Amino acid sequence: MDRAATLSGTRRRLRLATAIGALLALLGTYVVSTTTRADAAPGVNAIRVAEFPADCPYSHRLPDDPIIFPGLPGASHMHSFFGSTVTNAHTTLPDLVNSTSTCNPRVDTSSYWVPTLYRNDVPVEPTIVTFYYLGEGVRSDIVARTQPIPQGLRIVAGNARATSPDDGSIARWSCLHAGQVPPSKNFVTCPAGTMLESYLDFPQCWNGRDLDSPDHKSHMAYPVNQACPASHPVPVPKLRQVLRYPVSGDPSQLRLASGPGYTMHGDFFNAWPVAEMERRVRDCIRPVIKCGADGRPL
């Protein structure tokens, strides 16, 4: 073989090696960028999502609301309760702290409630109920100084009196495993074999003083431009309520106890043990780590 042919073959091998090296580098970058992780502790890899959940199946149903109508049994539309098993119109923080709970983890004796869903006037309860506590919606430096939700804090999200989808409605309806159905503020038509989903985010900026307010909303606020407003300077974990109902098909058969789908709202009365809430905020939310129901990195 002559010298020219040898040089030509060498060049081809060099080009091939260079191309393979570039491809491997690109793949390495892709893997790093799509599986970003942070060490939560020696030997522990944690997904970079600031989250800890509470799975809280249905407990009971009552026409009570200890936030809006405290001490007035039967004064409210029908509510479906999750978490604490004792919630009624007279419920106080000590009642919740000393109660049993449907939640995983059991230490979460908070009470969560929503207007009952009806199909052809028959109540339907969600079969999957998860409350996510999240560090999102604000800048990373604000996530890093998120404070624990104070025990006894009461929060109401959504508008039970909405007269149209644009009247303060913030809940979203969608279908589990049917991404082709666009989310809506009102009920959607879910294909057979899927489930109707409801998503609702609670405000995550607290005024730092009041556990409730006369309108049950003014002590909390939503972020503005990824920051808490000066009037509500204390960031706390965002509570996201996710309900999945064994319902599909014609949404004209559906209604909430409060009215159309756009009246969906949620109530939260926090009774997490102080130390457990503090640990989860410290270990999961601030360092941006995805934790399980036990508050440990996944």
C-alpha cells in the first residue's frame, strides 16, 4: 500500500474517532440534563423536584364547613372530607391534632375538604386523592427560604360562588391518561376507561401573622412575577390538590354541591405536627428534593 493510501486511511479513522467522541459527549450531556440529581445525603441520589405528598383517601361527607361556617352544622353545601376523620362544623385545631387520619403518612391529621361531586344526583367520591406540598411558582432563592406552614393555618382556594368560568375560578378539570382532552375550568368529556381529574393550587404566600382572616383569603396571596408580594412576604409550600374520580363520559350529568365545575374549591386546615412539617420543608422543599410520603428522598 502506498504512502498516500496509508495517510488517507489514517485520516478516515481520525475523523471517525472524532465523530464518535462528539456523539458520546452529546449523549453524556443529554443524560445529565434529563436526570439532574442532587445528593441529599451520602450515598443518596434525589430527584430535583421540591415535593412531599400526602395521600389522603375519602373519609366522610357532611354539609359542614368549620372555616366558612364554624359552629353551624348543616349551614354549608355538602362537602367530602379527607384526612382527619373527625371534621365537622365544630372542629378546632386540638380536635384535629388528636384525631385519626386517612392520610399516608398517618402523622398528617390535617383536614382537607371539597364540594361533593354528583353524577345524576348520586354522590361520587374520588378514588385517588393526593395533596402535594411543592416548592415551585417562585424564584429558586425564594424556594430556598420557604418556611413551614404554621400549625392551625386555614386556607381556602377557588370560588364556590363563581357564576362563570372566568369568575375567579382557578381549578382545572382533565382526564387521567387522556392528554388529548384539553384541560378546562369546567367539566370535560373523558373517554371510556379514563378518570375525571381535578387540580387546584392553593396560595403559597402568607402575611406572617394571621392563621385566618374574615374573608378566609386575605391572609394568603399568590406569587406575582415569581415572588411573594410585600404584603405577604412569607413563602410556604404550595399545596396542590389532585382528585381523581371514577367518572367518564357525558359531563352534563355532573354537578358539584356548589354548582358547575368552575365552582370547584378546596379548604385546608393544617394540623401537621410542627416537627414533621419543619423536617419536610428543610429536607425536601428548600434543597429541591423529591420526597415520598415519609418525608424521605426518593
